[in-house]
Amino acid sequence: MSLDRFFHIKLKEQVFIMFSDTWLKQFLKLWNNSLELVTLLRQENFSAVIGYGLVEDRYPLFVLVINSGRLVKIMRYRQQSLDWDFRASSELWESMIENPPGIPQLGLAYTQKRLICRKGNYSLMLKNSNLSKAFAASFKIMHQVEMT
């Protein structure tokens, strides 16, 4: 599958390929530089392997490996065992990156089945204030990635 098919997105007058290798590297750096995000997850001793992808695809596009809140690795999916697996349409990913959602908007997208959690307990995550705040903060980080 070619990422070009889905992720040429015009945002802030720039065209970039969302979730490209360059994008992912910048996301990793920004994640680990976010005191808010890392602290929220560290307080929960959160470690997980999380997939992100498109609703229509069998497998996620990429995987985050988080250890006590730090993003230690980000890579293409290669049959890793996942703790969480989030899916959305390319249009919803674009919208959530352009305008980072808060917790209410994430909950609404989930209940409307526009944001799908194929693996993991999304309802439980929303009930944990540190985890839900961290999930929302991750979209703020995505929004900060340089668009090149």
C-alpha cells in the first residue's frame, strides 16, 4: 500500500505526507520533549505498544512503543503484538491533527464510531483522567510536527 494515496494533506498552506518516516521521527522527538505528556503517562506507569492506522486497512500504519511515558521507538507495523490499536479515516486523522481534539471530541468520535479502538479498553482510558488527558495531548504533539 502506498502512503501517497492517503496522506498528501494540505495544512497551513503546506503539503506534507502525514505519517511519513520524517513525520514519525519528528513526532518521537516532540513527544519526549513534552513534559505534560510524559508526566501524565509516567504517573500511570504507562507502557504499551500502540498501533495507528486507517479503518479500512487490515494492519496499522505505524506503532509507538512507550515505556513509562517515554516514546522509546516508533516504527512501521511488522506483526508486533499490540496493546492498543486506533483507527480512523484519513479525513478524520487530518482533522484531528489540524485541530487537536479535546477529551469530549475524542469521546464523541469514539461513540460515533469514527475513531475506532480495535484493541485496548477505550472506555476505561477515558475514565482515567491522566490517560485521557495524555491521549488528547498526543494530538497537540501531532499538530506541532513540522509540515515538510
